Amino acid sequence: MKVAVLFHLLGAVVWIGGMFFAYMALRPAAAALLEPPQRLPLWTATLARFFAWVWVAVAFVLGSGFYMVGVLAQVARIPLYVHAMLYIGLVMTLIFAYVYFSPFAALKRAVAQKAWPQGGAALNQIRRAVAVNLSLGLANIAVATVGAGF
């Protein structure tokens, strides 16, 4: 069980921490310092690297989470806060899959074609989805932290 918790935490740190860094630090700095012809390729390259790690993080979080739910289900009733964490995590995964396969794909195409307005629109879709996912991730940390106390 301790190894499952380790993988779960590592996945969460990579995923949620990466979103926090991108949204709160990189996004405002890139917007302040770079014009779209420089900013959009930077985002494309950065997100390509980050998303590769997010796929690993998703596998860690979901794999370890389902394992731990299975262990809990054999020992006792699954607490409500664990259900909340599971459902929030599944919604986060669906949002990430949407971002990866739709606006991120559009961003890559736009950057390859130097279609800056289309790239900006795709990046804005990613920004909004990341804001939602970051909020859900932080909420999930709160549920995990204080949920057992209720």
C-alpha cells in the first residue's frame, strides 16, 4: 500500500505542480515578454514535453488510486471522500484528454502553419481547461487532506 501511495503522490505532484507552474509562472512571463510568433512555439514545445509526463502521471494516479480503492473495498466501506477524490480525478483525466486531443492538436497545427490567430485561440482553450483542471486538482488535494477527518 505504501508504494501505491508513493506513486499516487508522485503523479499528483507532477501533474498538479506542472499545471500550477505553467498557469501561474510561465503563462504570465511568456505573455509579458514574447510576441505570438515566439510565444506559441514555446508553448507548443513546453506542452509537448509536459504532456508526455502528464500521461505517466495519469497512469500513476489512476493505477495506484484504483489499487488503493480495491484494497479499501476488501477491508471496509470506501469513505465518501475517497469517492470524491476518484470522481474528481476521472473528470481531470477527461479534461486532460480533451486538451491533448483537441486544442493542443490544433495548437501544433497552427504553429506548424504559422497561423498565429488560430494558435492563440487554441492556446486560450488550453488555458481555460488548465484553469479548471488546476482548480479541481487543488480541490482534490484539500479533499485528500481533510476528507478523512470528516
